[in-house]
Amino acid sequence: MPALSPTMSQGNLASWAVEEGAEIAAGDVLAEIETDKATLTWDMQDDGILAKLLVKAGTKDIPVGTPMAILVEEAEHVAAFKNYQAGQSSSKSKPESDAKASSSGQQQPEEAESQPVEQNVRIGPAASHLLRSSGLRAQDIRPTGPRGILTKGDVLQAIESGAKPPKEEAKQEEAPSADKPRAKQSQQPQQQQQQQQQQQQQQQVDPKQKPGTKLESPPPPASSLQGTHTDVPHTQIRRIIASRLLESKQQIPHLYVSRKASVAAITQLRQDMKQQNMKMSVNDFIVRAAALALEQVPEANAMWDAKAGERKAASSVDVAIAVATDGGLITPIVKQANTKSLQQISGEVRELAGRARANKLKPEEFQGGSFSISNLGMFGVDKFFAIINPPQACIMAVGGTQQVVTMKDGRPNFTPHINVALSADNRVYDDAVASAFLEAFCSNLSSPVRMLS
């Protein structure tokens, strides 16, 4: 289990992206991991073949560092892990001849050379990954690489020969006798000095630790809220939302611009239309006004092309409307909204919102769009800034209606206004484009009669 965020101590395995026996290339997605921040993809760093999955998809609260899978370089090594299980019993004991030679203190130089290095083993990156996956210890395997480096081939040979991981309980190793010859007599003085420094550092970590006892990492701190909450698993759509919005905040330079817009004319027009049995919501007028503003300020109807590194004009005005559902937020799209009448927009928004809450939208009805609107006014929110929904370059957040004191004929007057706030990609929108769009939008709202055509 990798640490995909600085504060991550454990994670959930949402799904595997590959199956056992599949070939994997560097950069391929191996799995989806739910962290303490969001659901992230686990991308491969090396090429290889997935020999064994050690953890089932859906497993929760997996500590960082737990073996998850085994990757090998050659296809013939896959069979060696067919029946392998993580956490098997301890490794094989040393041969009797080695034990006798050790106890008697009579060792030949050749035998001493064949024993594994107990301290300061140099390990290659691929071998280190296999050691974590298999649970074996580096000091139990004889290195054959140049300058004593433990290679992936050494670990694979040990696994194929039947080596098993040590028991989880710490073991005390027998203290070496005074007359026991040291292994690796040919080691350089510098290497011996490094070993002594490493031993001193280990002793400083815990002076009470007995020699040869395996040091275990402290368990993660227990949550102070344990037993006072209920864990609710993420739905797939919430995982996607979390991933996309995280990407948006990390990669898109957000420009924020806001102003008040008068809805006095809309309020009066809605009352007149109601008498004629024509029901239009304030949100319908907002969608229509935004669509016309995008047509009037075409520079605002654009997005950023990351591959080309340039601004890209949208081919049509497609306005996405944020709709809250039980599964999460979804944005159905009113396509070519600038060409549709207020009545058409009103009917389409109601239909799309209804099917969105019933989870019956088709992918093409909520994927894409050139502009988004999120209206929280009906929930009592006065003002907020939303997060851009990529690949779009702008989202407009709409707050609730407020009575603002204005001057009319030299006398104070209360006029209904709404707060509108743009969150725009500063690579597409500069201050002038954002201001021009808001000016056109507010002008359309103040003259709603022209939006009826």
C-alpha cells in the first residue's frame, strides 16, 4: 500500500485495474486507492507482469506498507506465486551444518562467505519491492549482484526455492561467541564503520530493545471519534467528483470575480406571467441570460487545451446545470442554450433535473459543456465560489435573493438583488473577459423582456 498523501497512514482498495498474469507498463494504472483526501490512481513505476494479487478489491483500512501484489519481470516466474499467500510462516531454518559450524566456532572462509550479510545490505529498488511483497528479509538471502547488491533475481530465486517470511513475533538471535570468526573478512574498513554507525543508531532508537529483536513500527493513533460516527462508503460518482475537483484545484489557476445583479424586473415579469398560467423560475432566467451573455462575449465561451497549451473556442453554447442527487452532484447540459427560448430552457431543465435525480441520464447528457451554473440560492446561501469543472473554463455561482437599498428619484428604495460569482480559468479568462461577461449577464437580467424572444 503506497502513501499517496503526506497524511495517509492507511487506505482502502477500491478496485484493481488489472488481473493476475497481465503485462503492465510504467505509467499504467494498477488500482484505485481511497486515501484520506480523495480517490487516486496507483500508477506503475516499472514494467512487469502481475504475478499475484494479495488483497481483494473492496478491502478497507489497509496500513501503508502492506503487501498488495507481486510483480515479476519474466513470465516463467508467475507460476512460482500461484499458491503464495501473504503472511505465511517463518523462513526455513539454517542447515544443520551451518548451525554446527556456528556453535563450534569452526568455519571455513568459503562457508562464511556464503552466509547472508546481517547488517547494511545494499538492495536494488526492484528487489526492495519484492521483499515488501513477499515478507522476506534481506539478511536471509545471499546477494549475488556487483559489490554485494541484493538483486531482484536473488529474491525470486529465494521464493522459488521455498523460502518463507519470518514469523510476525520478534525473535531473539543467539549472541555471537567471542571466538566466532567474522563473516566477510574482506570487507573494506569504510563498510565496517558504516555498520557500526548503523548499530549505534538502532540502539539509540530504543535502549531497552534486546539485540536481534525486530523493531516494529508503532500502530497508527486511534481516532478520538471512534464509536461516535458511521462510515459511509463512497459511491463511484463521488469518487469521480473528488478526483476531478482535486485535479481542478491543483492544476487550474482560478480567477474569482463577483458582483450583484438586480432581479427586480424578473420578479415583476414572473408575477405577470403567473397570471397567464406561465410558470418560470428565477433559475430559468439565469440560464437564458448566461447563454445570451456567452453569445455576446464569445471569448468567454472557451476552454483550455492542455495538450496544445492554448485557448480553444467552444463550437456551441452548452450550459451545464449543477443538480444535487443522492449519489452526488451531477451537471446535465442544456445544449445550444443560446438558440432556445425561455420556455424551452425551462422545460428542458426540469426534465434533465428529474432524470438526473432518478439516475437515468445518458452519458452524453452530462459529459462536456462549455459553461456551468451552480445555484444555491434556494438553500439560503448568499454568496459562494464554486470549483471549475474541467475541461470547462468557468463556473458561475449564484446566491439567494437579497433586498438591497438603492436610490430612485432621490429616495431610498429596496430592490431585490442576487450575488453572482465567477470562478474562471485565468489562462482563458483575464479580468477584462470576466468583467465583460458579468456586465452582459447582468444587463440581460435587468431587461428580461428581450429574453422572451
